[in-house]
Amino acid sequence: WSPPPPPAPPTLVPPEAIERQMARDTAALLTAAAHGPLNAWSFVAPSDFGLGLWARAPLRRGQALGLYSGPRLPCSLQRRGTCALQIPGTHVVVDGASENCPFSVPRCCASYANHSRSPNARLELWPVLRPAPCEVRQ
């Protein structure tokens, strides 16, 4: 056994570079907050097709972007909506923009994800171990 090598000495970052990065981060945060919800990894901003989901920082392969949420309704109650996502293997839709239910809930970031011919994200179905009364096990 041998001890790990000593860490590299820290490098000095010029104050101008720190200020420039802080200005960029502040501008990005203000832009993101002006258009809609944001989370630790993504924000909502204008795209070629209305509002879309954008990364706040470089993402790693397989990293979660957010949780798609909204009222869960039987498929038979879905009448309209561009943000209604059917849960695979069920007759339940998640109404991401609350367009088909009598009440409204805040919209989540993931409901702004757009489809693409060359996708760079995927939908994953995670089991719910202890569902609430109005939730399904998926």
C-alpha cells in the first residue's frame, strides 16, 4: 500500500474571469426565471417552437433532467392538450399543463421538453413504491 499522491496546487483565477462568469450566470438565471419554472439542471426559455427545456450546465450521459408531473387522469377524460403524457401500460395520462382537469397545478420543467427527430433525452418510467391515493404505481 502507498499513500495517494498529493493534490495539484490550486491555480489562481483572475478576478476578471470570476466576475465575467458571475455575470453570465446571473443573466442566465434571470432569463430562465422570466419564462417559467427551473430546477437544478434545466430551465424554460424560448425555442423555435414556443417555450422549450434547456440545460443550465453541461449534463452527463444518463443524468435525470426532471420529473414529469401533473394531474393524473383516465385517458377517457383527455380532450385536448399538448402536454398530456400517457403512462405506458396503463389507461392513465399525466396532464402536464393541467388542460383537462378542473383545477390547475404549477407546471414542471419536464413538461416543456419537445420531441425531436434526433433526440438527446429519453423518458424513463420509475416505479412508485408507496403511491398517494390519486397516484398509480408507475
